[in-house]
Amino acid sequence: MGLLRLGVVFGGQSSEHEVSIMSARSIVRGLDRSKYDIKAIYVTKDGKWKDATNKMDIFFSPEAPEEIDLMSQLANLTEDFNIVPDPTLDQGLDLVFPAIHGRQGEDGSIQGLLELAEIPYVGAGILGSAVSLDKAIMRILFKAAGLPLLDWLTINFKMWEKDRASIVKEIETKIGYPCFVKPANFGSSVGITKVSKSQDLEKAIELALSYDRKIVIEKGLEKPREIECSVLGNEEPIVSIPGEIVPANDFYDYEAKYISEQSKLLIPAPINEEHSRLIRELAIKAFKAVDAAGMGRVDFFLTTKGEIYLNEINTIPGFTKISMYPKLWEATGIEFSSLLDKLVELAHERFSRTNFGSSGK
């Protein structure tokens, strides 16, 4: 039996392009080359698909220096990559590991493309991906599942254009301050503002609407603890021990996640056994509520009063050297290479049980 032809797709047109590159580097480094024939597939910021496999040894091997400027090197790629194989050539992929964060990676777009091509892939399907990236729809499903949420409102750009005054009044009446204003379909805390006073609300809404046509305004908490769990599986998922994020900034924004070295990851989270048990149970329920598959990182708030609130789920969590998802599994007893093998196994399992795999490919 030959090696599994596995494509790692990364980059993309979202604001998380650079983070995706770092995740892909970690994934390719962690894959067992005695099992996989790895293709590195780079999606440029303008949406062109490029074969980056010939750059793999330079940039993705364990010996690659951290300071290498990946972006400048990837800009020199010339060979296009066709995800749908030419039927006259045996150059297709057996499986794809999407490592594009945010839009086009986590919103069901690449999942739909791969299903049309009948290529198995790691992670959630079209539905689970789309509803999990959309913070408004995600919350509706979480609420229907009886999960604990903070109060929120959803508005779109037309509502804002027509009646700003009424929207501001509704936010101040139903949500209050502090609140968080978020684009509905962005990850890595891009475009999010914490608003503590009325003078800053309109500016925060304008910023969020510059990223998305629809935004979410969510009730804020005073200095909550940020707890995360990793989930792994399909119909019968398992959950890691919880970890805690101690952000460098007022909240865990883009800078705190990827730029500042002051943020801390506490693994395991220093919480009591009851909170740990409840958070792990809620993580599984959240994973199932959005029909996720393969992997997911579920984020929570823990208040000073011991109240637990679900924040969100990420269906393509980060795989960088500082990312919580693989670190939590390592602390739970699954080392990185084995985690990647399990995700590949789960992708095949899901493919064999879905309609798009019915052709017998």
C-alpha cells in the first residue's frame, strides 16, 4: 500500500492569512512522512492556488529557522495547483487538511469544493463550518441547545444605515456596558472592540461593519477568566482537559493572540473539579449543537462568581507553536503526530458515512 496523498491547504484571502501559514508549517512538520505523501497548497491573498510542495523542505522541516520570512518566499511560487484532478492523470489527492482560518476556510466554502471533488477532508462539513463561523447563527443554535450564553443582539448594515439612534438605544437598554462589538464572520478577534462608554459605541459598530455586513453586540463581563477545551471526534467526540488564557491586553484580541509575548497559557486551567467537569460537558454539547466533526476548540468565560458562559467554537483552530488546541491534547495524553493521524482517520470515517462519498471513490 502506497503513501496517502495528503494536501495541506493554507493561506487564503481572510485577514488570518499569516496565522494560517504558521498553522500549516506546524501541521506539515508534524505529519509522519512514512505514512503521507504531503502536498503543500498555498492560496494567495488574491485567491490563486499554488503548489508550494517544493518549498516544504526549506520552510516546513523541523530544521527551518523560525525567522524565515515565509510570505516573501511564497510570493515567488509559479506553479498553479488544481484541486480537482485531471481525469487523464493520476495526480489527485486522497485527502485534504484545510488549514485556512476564517472565511473560505471555516465557512463551508472549501468544504463544498472538496465535496464536489469527492475528496475527504479533515474537520467539520459544510453546515458545521458555516454556522460555527457565523457568530449570530452559532448563538441561535447554542441557545436552542440550552447552552449558557451572554445576552446579544445582531444587526446588519442596512439596519444601521436606516436607524442608528434606535439601534444605539436598544443596545444600551438590552446589553449595556461594557459590551463587545464583533463582525459576525471573522476569527482571531479581528475587528472586535470592547466598548465601555456610549461615546465609543458608534465607532466600534462602524469598524465591525467594515469587516462584515452583519455584526454581533454581546454583553461584556468585568475581567472574566477565559477557559478553552479541545474536542476531537465525530459522532462520539472526546474532550481535553481545560486550559486558561491569561491575555496580555484587556481581552484576547489579535495582538494578544499572535504578536504579544505577554499572554500566558495555563495548562491545565487552575479551576476546581466541578468547573472542569461542567466546562468539558458543555464543550461536547456545543460541538454537537453545530454538527461539528473532527476537531473544534470551544471557548468559555468563567466569572468571579463561578458562572460559566459559552463564548464560541472554532472548527479550524490554530495549530501554531502557541496554539491551545494541540497543546491541550498533548497535556491530555495525545502527542502532536498522533493527533494529526487521528484527524486523518476521522476524516476518512466521516467521508465513508456521507452522501458525497457514495460513489465509492
